Amino acid sequence: MQSQWFLSRSIIGFLLMISSRVNASGNNVVCYFINSNGYSLAPPETLDANLCTHINYAFAEIDEEGFLTYQNEKLDIDAGMYYRVTNLTAKNPSLKVLLSIESFSANLFPSVAADANKRKNFVTSSKEFIETYNFHGLDIDWEKPTANDSDNFVALLRELRTEFDQASPKWLLSAAVYPNPDAGYNVPEITKYLDMFNIMTYNYFGPWSPYTGQNAPLFESSIDSNFERTNLNVAASIKNWINAGATQHKMNAGLAFYGRAFTLANAEIHGLHANITGPGTTATPTYRQICSSYNEWTRVWDQEQKNPYKYLGDQWVGYDDEMSITEKVKYAMSQDLAGVMVWHIGGDDLNGECGEKQGLLKLVNDVIDNY
């Protein structure tokens, strides 16, 4: 952990910089908070509320009629997790907390967005959730609309935007989107209605791939195929979204606080694009797990892609650490993006096992402050 970046800053100076930054444009730090992490891994009260400009509470769901539902009522409501997260604004009045909506298992977004009455139910119940639990807006995590859904996705966002603009102050509307725009995204139209795009610039390589590859490479590799060069790295995805009609000041580049691991077909061949037999023993280790438990692994810095990977025996993992996160944040700033998005806050070194508590998220802030 490169904690020397933080030692020279006084507590007062740090707080003043954070306070001024969260009100500035172009410096978003959007942090996804997974509700189940609130039990013990990341109780909201233990988090530094000044390290995020926005927290997206993951997740609520939708039913077949389009109404919002609790993902885990015992946790979200009975244990008060909604309020415990939205109450972080008492520590950071500039913080905005959004409720993120998903429908991964049932995949109900297509049918809801296609039906005017169900869209109305969605909008109405969204308003009720926001007002009841003190959220500042909604984040749509539809993974992902197809070409047949494109117009309906626009209609859903347009109707949400119309309702949200009636609030005072206006409620925020964002969406988590795939790394590269395709026919499911009418980018110029959805840009009109969204305050932010949270671009999931990670999961480029995984067990579905034919060989090892970085989870979130910043740049292309010289051994990449043409498709990989133009689609499977952060810089390419940002370029593709801009070329499709998205505006930089609404775009947040995703940062992965986890890695993707593989099992090597031959332990003696352990570079990029090495053959694999499947996922690693621990398929998606968090940054905390890697920094605290993978010290015996061999670390390699990929100078082309600006990312590290590690290997031990037949296990291989591509991940992000202090060096690669620094490179990514600087790149986002150089492209005049709105900022960055973190998936997810629970993947950080929350208890200081490798250095400073929440060290990776503090580094993100430090890089932005000093850019």
C-alpha cells in the first residue's frame, strides 16, 4: 500500500479538499454499496462518507407489474439499511444517495418498459421509495437492453425524467451501462434524460474467455485481436461511448475493486493469453483479499495495459491495485469525464489489513484532488 500519498495531508486540509470537491463538476466518485455487506463487512456507520460524492444502494427489484420491491425486506427495512445509508448525509451533507434497481434473475425490465401502464407503476413506486426512504434519485441497472428494447428504454427514462424534474431539488437519474454501446442503447436519446452514465468498464475477460486476460485493462495489448483492441479495454470503451453520442460530463468510468481469476491449463505458461481450463479457485477475489492473502503470488506489471496480474501454480488473477487505479483515475480526468464509479465499496481494504482503512477509495480521492 502506497500510504505515503496520504501522510503529508493534515486532517483539516483533507476534509476541506473533500468538501470543496464534492460540489465541483467533473469529480464524481460514485460508490456502489451492496446491501448484504451492511451486516458485518461494511456497516454504513463505519464508512467514511466523505470519500464518495454519490452512493448507489444495490439493489431494489421490480415485480411483474412494474412496482418496485425490496430485494431483502428483512435487511433493507427491518434492519433499517435504507435509512442507515441515506443517513450518511448527516456526516457529508453534499452526499447523494441513489437507489439502484435491478432485475437480474427474472429479467423483467423488457416487459415492464414495453407496457405504458407498467412504466407508470414503475415511475409512481420509484417516487414513493425515494420520498419514503430519503433517496436523492434512482439508478437503473438493466443488464442489458437489446435492440428490441431500445425505444422502450428511452420511454422509461423519459417518463422518469419528467416526474423527477417536478421534485425540488430535482431527483437524479443514472444508469449502469455495459462497457460498449450496442443496438440496445439509443445513446443520443438516453443522454437527454440521464444525469450520469455509470459505465461498467470491467469484466472484459473472465471464465467465458479462451485464455487469461485482464479484468479491466486500461489500454490494449499488442497481442490482442482487433476486436479486443477496439472493445476490451477502458480507453476503447470510453471512446466508443463518446463516438456513439454520449457526452463526457455525464460519463463515469468504472473502477473494479476486485479481480477475475483463472485456472491455467499449464502452470508453466502464465502470461497474458495463456490457455485456461476455467475460473480460478476463487473466481472473483476482492482487492482486500488479494492485498492481504496473495502475498506469495508472483506479481507482474503489464506496462502496455497499465494493470498488474499475479500467478501461483496453476492460479492466475488479473486485478487492480494502487498503481492501476491511479492510472485509470488520471485517464478519466484527462478525458474530461464526470468522474469515476466504484464497484463496489465492500471490496476495499475496509479494516486496514494492508495499510490505511479504505485505502483504495482514499487513493481515488487523492488522485482527483491533485490532478
